[in-house]
Amino acid sequence: MSLKVYNTATRSLDTFEPLENGRATVYACGPTIYNHAHIGNFRTFLFFDLVHRYLEWSGYDVRFVMNLTDVDDKVIEAADAARTSISDHTGPFGEIFLDDCRTLGVRPVDRYPRATHYIGPMVDFIERLVARGHAYAADDGAVYFSIASFPTYGRLKGIDTSTLMAGARVEQDEYEKEDARDFALWKPATEMDERVGAAWDSPWGRGRPGWHLECSVMSTAELGETLDMHLGGEDLIFPHHENEIAQSEGATGKPFVRHWMHVKHLFVEGRKMSKSLGNFIRVRELLEEGYDPAAIRHLLISSHYRGDLNFTRAGLEGSRAAVQRLLDFETRLAGVTVDAMAEASELPGLAEEARAAFRVAMDADFNSADALAAVFRFVSGVNAALDRRDAVRPADRDSALDALRSMDQVLGLLEVARAARSVDDDLAAWVEQKIEERAAARADRDFATADAIRQELAARNIVLEDGSGGTRWKVVS
Ligand code: AMP
Ligand code: ZN
């Protein structure tokens, strides 16, 4: 058995072959932290997590790096609009992003490099490209990558560079598809850049790196010159990843990435998610509406990453039911009557079958939809077997529980559901205690303390309602 991945570069299902046997280096393009991440981003980030978990589950020694983009056109404009600096602007969004990742059970990765911490290595990288004839400094203080110097430019996207406009340049970090022009590696500082702290000294004067360069430099610094896997959303194929290849292979002369994988964009209620349609949904908003993080996780991994996925609230209800079914199943299995003298049951066979089907699904280009189907077939099979028996052998029960928990190490659904529940329990205990303290203060006619407690709760979105039966509480958004 071997892992097959659909490689954007070859447009085929390739056997995953890391550079070094048993090790896997993975670089994933993370968020631009100028704003809140939305659930579309999280389709992509949960896929990254599935890859991370499945490679580990399969026994690879994984080194996983995801960058946080804290300087680019969008960050600078957002910081300036907020009349602050890029570091003050991106700091909190970075924290919120990592917090949302924790909530949805995204395992921490080995490194989260931030672009602004790599300015020195970026300048060195550009100098290498200039020395090798792949880049040139322009009169305006910018340095451009020369597309004409890299004959395979366009191969990842499959674009024809014969229409290439030699010497034509593009400065923006993001630009129109298939616009094959020399792109900026270094940009001269504008007044706005200086205002928001996005300008550094360089051999070409004050300026800042282009977005595409950031990932080439940070991936090489953290993982070496050739990566086993590079992941991102499908919108990054061109120009971002095309440019990364040109930069990295131009600088090192070595293959940059062995396997490129791209996640299809999420739809929301049947439409592309976009600012103009106003259908951007954040994770937090769904949590405030009362949805369980495990249900969100389930919905976002319920479809193969290259297939369509339409996010709807009705779908989320279905996911909530699916997660509940898993929780109920685990509870039933853990509490089943065991008897060492019971006759042998179907459970070990079902467990074996489920693990095998799960592996086949995940080995087929991380097909999480089929992997989930294998888990739920297992749930039905074991439930039916338990319906027919009064007791099972302890070893039989353990084989089924082990299989369930092992598959969940990849899916992370029971894990996230349990974590959310224990947070809920902790919160409830804390609120109940505060309500008691407030009741005691009121009994002592210490209204200042009672009010302070009410405010402390309000700060955490908890409102109290005093009624004849005592004080009740609820969480509001
Ligand atoms: P950004 O913060 O815009 O750089 O995006 C972070 C990641 O989310 C990138 O890998 C994007 O390709 C991905 N992404 C953006 N929009 C969507 C979407 N609607 N569905 C899935 N992934 C997305
Ligand atoms: Zn990137």
C-alpha cells in the first residue's frame, strides 16, 4: 500500500515519494493576518491538518511549516486604514487565527514563520537571484524577477508564455491570472509603507519584499531547498506558486517541490464566498450561533479536498448529528457488558476491516469522504452486532474502541467534541460559582460587589436573568 497524491504539477495521481525515506517535509501557505480568517480558509487549513495527521498516523517523521503573512499589499492597506503599524495590526489577528485553529482541533505545526522576521534572508535570496541572472534592479528602486530567464515559467498553471510580454512588469502582490510579467521581488518603500512600519534598508534602498518571495525564503530556511509537499488553496496556483517555483529553482538550481497539492474553494449556500455577496462567515460567528466546533470540522472535511463543498446551515445540522452518532457510539462501546467467557464476536473482524478501508481511502489522495464512510459503516456494523449480544469479550470491545480512537487521531472529531464539552463544563461551573457569590453579596446588601460580578460576567458575554426561581444565565453574542 502506498499513499497517492494528486500532483498539480504533473496533473496526475503520483505515489508520494519523499526525498528521504520515512521523513516528510511539508510547507503550507497560511493566512494573511490582516483580517479574520473565514470558513473557506478553514476548509483549506483543515485539509492541511488532515495531511499533517495522516502522515504522522502513517508513520512518517513529519516536519510541517505554515507561514503567517504579516507584510503584503493587503496588510499594509489594512494597517494604514486602522491608523496603526503592521505589527500592531497583525498581532491580534495572528492570535485569533491560532485560537480558531485550536478550537477546530488543528494540531500545532512545527513552525509558524512570519515574513517580517526574515527580511535579512530575503535580501540575501534576491542577491543570489541577481547574481544568477534571474533578477534585475530597476531605476525606481524595485528588483524584478526576469521571467525570460526561466524558460519553464508557467508550467505549474499550464499557461503559454509565448504571449509573454518581455520586460513588462507588475508590482502588485496579486494580479490577474495568466498575466506573465516580471514580478517584483523587492519594492521601493512608499510613504504608506514607512507610516505603517513596512520598510527596511536594503542594497536597493528602503523597501519591502514582494509577497511571493516570502514563501520561497521561509520554506527554504525552515525545510531546505527541496520540499516533499507544498499545500495551498487553488487560487494560489497562479501567480503565487508559479512565482515561488521560479524564485526557488532560479536561486538553487534544484527542484523546489516534489508534490504540489491545492484545495478547491468552498461555496456558501450555493455561491462563491465573497465580500460583495456578504456571505463571509467566520468560525466565531458559527460558534456564537451555537454550533459545535466538531460539527464545523466534520462538515469541512466531509468532502474530498478537490471536490465541491457547499457550506450550508442545514449541512451543519447533519454534521452535528453525525458527530453525536460517533459520541453515542463511543459511549455505548465503552459501557458494553463484558464477559471473558462470552463467545467470540464480529467486533475484531469489523475493526480490522474498518482500519483497512480507512487507510485505503486516505491513501487515495486523502479521500476524507470515503474515510468517514468507512468509520460510519463500522459504527453501524458494531451497533448491529451489539444489538444481537448480551456481552462481548473485553478484548473484542477493546479492538473496536482502539480502531475508533485510532481513526479519530486523523479525523479529530471525538477529540474536538470532547474538548468543546469540557470547556462548556468549566464555564458552567465558573458561572454558577459567580452567581452564588453575587447572591451572597446581595444578601449582605453589598450591591457594589453584586454589580461588579454581573459586569465581570457580561464581559464574557454572559447575561443573568433574575426570576422567582432564582438566577438563570445565558451566553449572548
Ligand atoms: P489568505 O488569507 O487570503 O491568504 O488565504 C489563506 C488560505 O485560504 C489560502 O490557502 C487560500 O487559498 C485559502 N482560501 C481562500 N478562500 C478560500 C475559500 N473560499 N475556500 C477554500 N480556501 C480558501
Ligand atoms: Zn505562500
